[in-house]
Amino acid sequence: MAEVGFIGLGSQGAPIAMRMMAGNALTVWARRPEALAPFAAKGAKAATSVAELGAACDHVGVCVVNDADVVEVCDRLLPTMRPGTLLAIHSTILPQTCEALAVKAAERGVLLLDAPVSGGSPAAEAGTLTVMCGGSEEAFAKALPVLQTFGAKIVLLGPPGAGQRAKIVNNALLAANMGLAHAALEIAEGIGVDRAALADLINHSSGRSFGFEVYARLPSPPAFAHGAGLLFKDVNLLGAIAQPGNALAAAAMPFLDATGVTTEKP
């Protein structure tokens, strides 16, 4: 039984943490005490601080929203983690942030794996997430038994940051596919094709994609505003590591604009 910890109990992080309890002793921490209650009810320990969690665990997963939050949490975790323990970053952030954190971790003798996931909360609950990993062979091997509690497809893609690069491209491609679906159905309506009938047809034809399936279920683009906000973040991340105005962003932006997320104030 490993001592595992988790920080970031949101819609995706919470089911990941629940899955990690299989065969492991789990410690969790959250800014909101109410987020800890379901885990305490299942026998998990509730840490009173990030430092307490870091000192107690052999494997710590982090799934907070953005680069600044990841760095802030890791700066509190790493000084307390023991040499030989492992820190897994499940957030989707810049690869360069993971590269810098891997250097900080190595100075403490801690292994770091960037391991963003794909599949959303349903796949997390079912234990069928795809986990895209960047790090050393040693870090990957050490993390694998824990990753297997919530992941079905788990791949080491290269050194620290490689998992983030793969995840960013994957999410930008999803956004682009939804953008193309948005364009296709608008064009179809404009030339007199019934939207609902065509959507059903495409979902059984060669033009189908997961992005099209999701888009075709929406009553309107703003109904996807929450998910679109996350995709907009990832399209911007791709622009930061590839080039702004890349082909995936160009395909995605008309749909993201239609959801309203690109005009929201920070």
C-alpha cells in the first residue's frame, strides 16, 4: 500500500483522487474544507496544509487550473517531499513550467512526471483516462501503478514537458474539429440542408469526429461555454509553444468566438 496524496479536487481531479484510493492510503488537501468531506467519508486523510501532505506521501498528484497555481502549490510541496518520492502534474500547463519544476524537484531528489489526462470526469470515474506522460523512465515506472488506478492508455512520450506538448496539441485539435463542425452545419443550413438530419447523417459517415459529435449535441455554442473556456486556454498554450494563428487555432476560433468565451473579461 502506497501513501498517495492529491491536490486539486475539481470536476476531473476529484474522481482521479477517488480512483487512487484503490489499494493505496490517500491524503488530500483543498482550500475549501467542504471538498474534503467525500474523501474523509471514504477513509482518506485530510491534511491541514500542503506541506503536511507533501511530507506524508510517496506519490503526490496535482490537478489545479493554471501555471501560476501549479507553481504556487509545488513551491510549497517540494521543500517537504522526501528524496525518492514522486510528483505528478495532471494540470494542462506550459511545457516550460514542467521543465523548470523538474529541475527544482531534482534538486530535492524528487522525481517529477508531467501527466495531463484526456477523457473528462466520466472517464476519470470509470478509470479509463488517457494519460500523456513526460519524464524519465524511472519516474514513469515509479508512477505507473498509481496512474493505472485511473488510466487505461498511459504513454511515456519523452522528457519533462513532453506530456504537456501532446495534451495541448490534442485539445487544440478537438477545438479545431468543433470549429469545423460549427462551420459545416452553418454552411449546410445556408444551402437549405436540415441541420438535425445532416448532423445525424454525418455521425454515421466519414465526416464524423468526436468534436463533431459533441458540437452536434449542443443547442447553441454558448451552451459549451465552460468547456470552451478550457479549450480556449489550450489553444492559447499552443500559440505560445508553436506559433500564434496556427492552423488549429484558425479552425477553432470561429466556434470559440461563438461560445462567448473569447470576449469575457479575465
